Amino acid sequence: MNSTMFQYSTQNKYAEIFANNFTVVLLGLTINCINGVFVFIFFRSSMFYNDPRYILYIHLVINDMLMVCITVVLFVMSYAWRSVPVPFCIILLIIASTTHKNTPLTLAGMAVERYIAICKPLHHSQICTVHRTYILISLIWGVGVIPGLADLVLISVVRPSSIFTKSTLCSSRDLYSTPYHEEQSKYTHGIYTAFVWVIIVFTYYKVFVTARKATSDKSSAKKAQNTILLHGGQLMLCMLSYITPVIDKIYAPIILEYRSKITFINYLLTNLLPRLLSPLIYGVRDKHVLKYLKGLFSGIFFVVKVEPSKQ
């Protein structure tokens, strides 16, 4: 009896693991395929890669594609490869952590660019150039990688160098707390999260208020407000991933029986799903991207009709 129950429990456990991994991989591939279409459209026309607005947008898309790829790999590795070399794990975690932090910063840059374009159109071409856009992207990556490098320095200082010759369990949960020096990691990421929130909330408030006052034309003012609200919605979706550890700590201990399910659903809703909705909403809403998108799919599903010639 006990043997049968144990076997049944083990089968359920493996079935759940398989279902979780299959769902994550399938959703990850779907997200990257959809976002890959926007990348393909971007490189088809010089109108896109010579416009700071679209450069920032495609950076957001590529950044999120990279994050999805790495986090899915980490998720599968946590079940399939439980003895990962520490240096390889650290590299994956730094890349995932950096791309995770790049998203809200890129959205903030996109909001400021739209504010300048709508409220200060005469200065837009001088302020928002392609060269400066690439400098901004470089700064975003520089700021995003700082917490990960800080954790690496802390590990190197506090732990013996032999730690880098060992193996460990490497998973996406380690994005929020470095397993080798958890307290310092929480402190570093806590400061970064607070800093990002303060800067972005202040930026969005100023952009929204200024855009509302600066435009005399009601239709332009409405367009400016909708654009800023859209960026705000995208930002809230992406910032959900910052509260992932908080949700896990609140609900997982309360409902121990469903702890793994809560953690899995939390991961899907706060990490993967926003990476699909955020670029998709923005891309479909833009009339130029939508035009090329319709042209692309009409070319794929184009049916040639042959009509008889009139005599």
C-alpha cells in the first residue's frame, strides 16, 4: 500500500516537472518567435534603424528575447543539470540579471524620447540622434550590469577562490539572491530596485504633467498622454518581476502543499508573460510597424488568383 502510494506520488512529481518544463520552453519559444518577427521587420527598412524611437524599441525587444532565452535555460537546468560549474552559472546569472534590469531603463528612455518629440519637436532632431541613442543604450547596459558585477566582487572577496572550481545548482531563482553571499546580494539588489523605482516614477510623472501642459492642441495632448500611459503600463508589467521574491515569501510558506505551483505560476506571470505583452502591445499599436507586419503576413499567405482574359 505504502509502496503504491509512493510510486504514485513519484509519478505525479515527474509529470508535474515535465509539464512545467514543457510549458516554459513552449512559451519561451513562442515569445521569441513573435518578437523575432519585429526584429526582422526592423532590419527591413532604413526608416526604423535610423529613428531613435525604433532603435530603443528594438533594443527592448532584443533585450527581452535574450532574457527569456537565458531564464528558460536556467529553469530547465535547475531540473536537468544539477551540478553546474560555478563560473558558467555566474555568467548566465549576470547576463539574465542585466537584461532583467535593462527593460525598465529602456522604457524610461523611450518615454523621454516621446516627450521630447511631442513637447519639443523643434529640438527633437538635435537632442535625439542615432549616435546619442546608441550611447544611451550603452549606458543602460553599463548601469544594468553593475549589481551583477558587485555580487561577483563580493563573492571573490568573501569566499575562497576555490569556490570557482566547484559545481552548484543554478536556477532562475538565483537572479534575486546570489547563493554564495545572499545577504550582500539582497542589499545590493535592494538599493538598485529602490533607485530604479524612484528615478522612473519621477520621470514618468514629469513627462506626463509636462506633456499635458505643453501641448495646446487637444488631439496632440491626448496622443501624448496615451503614449506616456502606454509606457507606464509596459513599465508596470515589466516591474512585476521585481516583486517575484516577495510573492514567493508571502504565499509559499502559507500554502506549503502548493508551494511549487505558486512559484511556477508566479514565474510565468511576472517574468515570461510581460516579455510577450510589452513589445507586442507597442509594436501592434505603431502604425508603421503594423503596416510592415501586415505586408509580411500578406506576402506569406498570398494567394495568386488567375482570371481568364477577356476577349
